[in-house]
Amino acid sequence: MNIAYFTKSLEGLPLEKAAEITAGLGFDCADLLVRDGQAVTPERPEEIVKAAKLFAAGGLRVPMATIDAIRPDDAASRLLGFCGEAGIGQVRLGFWRYDPSQRWKVQVDEARRDLDGFERLAERFAVKLTIQLHGGTLHSSGALAMHLLAGRDPVRIGAYPDPANQVIREGTEDWRLTLDLLDPWFCCMGVKNSGWFPGVYGAEGQRTWHSDWYGLDDGMVPWNEIIPHLVATALPGCSRCIPNTGSPGNRRSTRSAPISPISGAWSPQRKSKILREQAPVIAVLLTEKTRRMMLDDAATAELNALGEVRWPTGATIDAADADRLLQGATACLTGWGTPPFDPAARQRHSQLALVAHSAGSVRTLVPAGLFEDGLRVSHAASKIAISVANSSSPKHCSPCAAFIGCISDCARAANGSTSALQCRRDCSAPERSASSAPAMSDGRLCGCSFPSAAACWSSIPISATARPQRSASSEQDWTMHSLRAM
């Protein structure tokens, strides 16, 4: 079986470097992408032959190429001619996109006429053309692709299932059905993985969902079931995926071995391993009510992109839930309703480096001893000051808002200190330790002229983190910045 590396991720690199990287990743062949921005472009199809020779010099074969042609015109003919000259036996065609403003049958009939022309070109240049199952197309599933493949010579036109594209797009179907329907056209399969993750609830109470790419063993495509299934059923066109030993069924394919293009900067196995070793683990310690208030869809997507995110399963969260979510976590997101940390938290969760608090006061949340132990904490006080002031009683709103601003300045002036803060305002305030109350002798607090400020705000010294270069508009922005800074 050929396992080919799809060169899409090598955009902008010269052919020599692309060949070096592909070989360095452990592959012995490549799926050469011909597209604007790539090392080989449609405007210079003669470079296909050069690319094949350069890859061969590096010990790599090029049994497959990918082009975007969907019309059997002169430009497509030139591309296929050079593929044939380079010894590339299999070429993936472009996508016949589905247009909802037109009737489906009209579009299928037009695509079939295009494929009639491509089938003739395939015979002329002795290549095999494949149709990949892909979202947003007339061939997103095996059932739909059948309408384009029916009656075609499988020697010249083949099917290219892509389970990871199917599982997160409209082409999802039982993968057994896909393979059954597409035999005998099945000739290669895309190897990658994907899945869905939950977003937040919308204004009408409906949860949103998002899709993303995952490592080969981390997504929703059950590769551990697909490969054994191919072996056990010996489907025609599929038994060639493994060296034939006479079993099962003693069936043997007479066609060439399939090609499995792999996408990404690394093979999915290597990428998955790197993600597990390097990506931060972020525990979300927010109640469902707080999550709805603090995280919109964009923030949820950004948070999930930062690393492995663990979400609570219930509407509330208690100390046991928090302890479970914090196992191995690098950072955590806290807010209203998060149970307080106990003094021994760092002993159980030594990897925990950051508490990103989406609200203001952290005095009752994080024991002072954890600061001395090196735990970094950020809060969103300066971002919620105005809304807090607007919703507070008149006699307390101004002192509270002003004091929050002062604490914010103190944090910025701390320059990473975890034991003391110095107010950078021109108030000549002395340093104050993490364990002492921050009141001055005349009743003022850190240079502010509001004696009642201490009653409005429970403060605790925090370690400073770098401020974003652009101004944030909400506690959500500042909290996310703190997590990104990790």
C-alpha cells in the first residue's frame, strides 16, 4: 500500500525543500498538489515532470497528483498530459460544487457530461482520475457520488472516500455503506481525523457546535475499526490495502495498491503525539450559568484552539468536579460560582501555573499561600469596573470603580512580583505584603482618597502578566489574553 503525503501544507516552498521535508517525515511517496501558491502551478504544468524527478532524487515516488480541474478543456488536458509523462498514474480532480439555487438533477447531468470528457482524457493519457468525497459538493457522500460514477470504467475513473471530511460535513454516512457503495471504484482514501466540540448556548437556549481537525487517534473517525473491517470483509478493491496472505476469503485484487494521502505538517500519528506532549491542558471551572454569560461562540472557539480544553458536564461545579478537571491541567478558567481552592491544591496539581479569573475579586478564591508557591493569577476587575459601578448604589459606585482602577495599576506595576505590589500612581504608597491588609495609616487605601474603598472591594495582591497591546473591551478579552500568554 502506498501512503502518500499531501503536499498542501508545503505552500510557498521550493520543490527541493518540499521533497526534503516529505522524506524527513518518513514517507516514501507524495501526492503532488498543483495549485496557485504551490511549488507547481497550473500555469506551468511542465513543472510536474521536474517535480517528479526531484522527488525521485530524494528517494520519493509521486504516484498521485491533485488538480482543481472540473472541465475537460485544453488546460486540463495539458495537466493530465504532463502527469502521464511524469509517470503519475492517479490524479484527483476538482470539486463539482452544489448550488442550492439550481435543481440538483440539472447539476448532476452537467457534471456527468464533464466526466464523460475526463474519462476520454484518462484513456488518452493512461491515467486514473478520482473523485474525492468532500463537503459542499455533488459528491459529499458515497450515495451521492454513485450518481456521478454509475456506468463508468473503474480503470479510468475512481472514488476517493474521505471519512474525516464526511463526518463533519453533510456527507456523513456509515463508513461501511460508503465502501460498499463505491466498490469497485474505490482506489484511495484520505487519512486524517476530525470531530465536533460544544459551543455555548445561544439567546434562544440552543447550544452551538463547532468542528475541527484532530490527531489520527483523537477524532471521530474510527480508524481502529475501518482497517480491520477491510481485512475481515475483503471487499473488492479494498483487500489490496494490505499484503494478501490468502485470507480471509482467499480473495485477491488485480488492481494497483491504493494511495492514502495524508494532510498536515506531520503525519496524523506524529501530530497527535506532539499535541499530547506540548499542548496546554485548560480546565474550565465555570458553572453553566457563568459559561453562558462569559463565553460566546468566538471565545469558545478561541479557547478550544489554545490546547486541550476540559469542560464540566453539569450545570454546577463543586470541589470534587474542580479537582477532577484540574488533573494535569496547566491553566484554569474561573468565575462566579467556582469553588475556592484549598491550600493544598498545588500539591495535588503541581502543573497548574495560571488561574485566569473572569470576574474581579480573587480573595476568597485563591489562598494567599498559593501566590508564594508561584501560582500566577489574572482577574478581569479593570474590565468590569464600569458595569459594576453602573449597577452599584450611588454612594459606593465611584469609590469602587476608582479603586478597581488603582488595583489594576498596582498589578501592572508589580512586574511579576508574587509577594508585594507597589502602586504606580503618584500617591507615595508603601509596598504591601500579600498577607497584610492594604490600608494606610490615614484610612486611605493605596493612595486612593476613598476611605470606604476597602468595604467595596476585597483585594489581594496578584502576580502581574503582560498586558495586551490592544485595548480589551470585556473581561472575556482579558481572560483569554491571560490564557494565550501561557
